[in-house]
Amino acid sequence: MKKFFALVCVLATVGALSAQTRTPADFPGYFPEAAEIDASSRTFVAGFEDAAGLAKVADGRLVSDVGFTRYERVDYSAASALSIEVFTLLDSLAAYSLLTLLREDNIRSGPPGDAFAIGNGGFLFAQGRFFVRILGKDGKGASKELLEKSAEIVGSKMAPSSGERPGLLEYFPSDGYDASSLRYFPSLDAYKTWTRGKASEYIVTNHDMEIATARYFAGDRSGTFSLLRLPTPELAEEYYDELAASLPALPDGLSIYAKHAGPLVAVLEGNFDSVPAAGLLSGVRFSYSLRWVDGDENNARTVWGVPGAVLSAVVYSVFFSFIAIFIALIIGLAIGIGRFALRQRKEKRYPDLAKEDAGSTWLNLR
């Protein structure tokens, strides 16, 4: 019995060690080798695609809400031990969202990554649909040089991306904008999780939406500028009307101003007077554009306010319609002349036919 118990213990120990130890070929390709960052060893800690596993990951609920696909973590033992977490998300919007929500420093353009942020003993960057978080282990901050080196290696091993920011952010007016306060939410669920039930009263809807918020200043006045993008212009207009009819009560000195443009609803909340508020909201504009599949840049010109490509299409349509009508007239005229000539020839050949009633029928026997 004792021998059996000892054998079970040995097998359990070997199983635990084999679960924690992986050969270099087992590690995902974008994690650095231990020697690349002067580490003595590396350990594969976790890797899963089930969102339930995020319960044990810091900010896991938020990661799930922005759009989770896969999580991987590798720990390194070095003079400054660190961990590298790689989140594979639904798209680049989700990755950029996590960067705006989890960083504690200004976002800068990459490399490493499409964009990155440093602060609080860690390094965060977004590249395509990947979000990478590099932190010192056990609360110990790693050196800035080690963090940057690790981030550069991970980023260089990932597929390159276009590096575009979410399109919604381009509608923020430039005047008075505080870039350090930017927060982007690709879904309403992510916004609710981030605000922990303390969402602004006006951001309530039965429809999902993109949300971006930032701090704005106008002289000695300040407030929060929120941009909401709904699925269609009709839903945005409906939401705007509901908002205008049921604005929440605010303390003295605070006001809410709103504007609707296409699928966008812009809301400015703060101690702004009406004039500077109107100036900020006027910067939110939405326009529709046409893009032809041939990608011809000349199609972007306009004539009398009409896109050149549209005007060209109309002119060509009218031109070819006239050609078709002209050809039809020529064919009709030719048929008429032919029939007239045939009739004249027949009358010359059979002169008696011209004197008879047109309603009679003649049978010519030879």
C-alpha cells in the first residue's frame, strides 16, 4: 500500500512538472527566448480560448467585453523578473480600446506596436488584433530598458498591421482636446464594465454603440466630450430626440449640450457656457463619400458641388442614350425607305393593283 501511494505521488509530481514545462517549440512564436532578454528561464503559465478563464486574469471582464479570442502568458526569471501577456482579440478596435483603458500614461505612436504606453512599471502596446501587457512580476517594476527591449522583440515577431486608429476618434474636434484623457469603447458592454455601473445617465439605449470620451477645455471651463456612434442615422436621430426630451437634472453650474450628425450623437457635459459649447459641437461633422472600385483618385473632384465621378456617369449615360436613339431612328428610316421602294417596284410591275380596292386580295397565276 505504501509503495502504491508513493507511486501515485511520483506520477502526480511528474504530471505537474510536465504541465508547467514546455519545450521551446511549444511556446507561441512571438514570445522572446529567455536569452534574448537576458533571462535565466521562461515558463509558460497559461494559454486558453475559453473566456471563462479570464476570471483569473487582471481586467478579464473588460477583455471579455471588448471581444476576446485567446490569452497567453509567459513568465521570465531574470534580475528583474517579468511576465508577458498576449491577448488575441476580435479586431484592432478591441486592442486599441484596451490600450486607452488600461494605460496610465499618454499613448504614443509605435513601434513597438501600432501604439504604446509606458507607466506604472509596465509596458502596453496594441498591434493589429493583439494587445500586449508586459509587467514586472510580483509587483516588482522592471527596468525601462528591459520593458522596451521585450516589447520590441514581441512586436517584431507579430504580423504587421495598418496602424489605423478607430475611425470614431477622428470626429473629435481638435480645439481644447486633452489626448491624455481619451477612452474608447467598441461596445456598450465595455463601457458599462469600465464605469462599474456609474455610467452617465444619458448613455442609455437598447441598441449597441461605439463610445469615445475625452476631456475638453475652453478657457477656464472644462467638461467631458462624448461621441456615440449608433448603427444607423435613423437610430441616432431617435436617440437624440429621446435625449433632448429627457435630459437628467444636473447640479448648479453644470450643463449638457448635444448634437446629432449622421449616425453620430455628440454630448458635451460640464460647466461650459452656451457659446463655447456651440463652438466645440460645431466641430463634429459627418459626411458621406463615394468610392469607386477602380480606386481612381480623379473621381474625387467635384463640379458645382456634384462629385465628378457621379457627374461623369450621368453624362455618359445621356450620351449613350442619344446614340441608341439615333441608331434606332436610322434603322427605322431604312426600313421605311425599303418598304416604300418595294411598294413602288410592285406597282410598276403590276399596274392594275393600284386601281383596285386596297382591301381586296389578288391571286396572280402564271
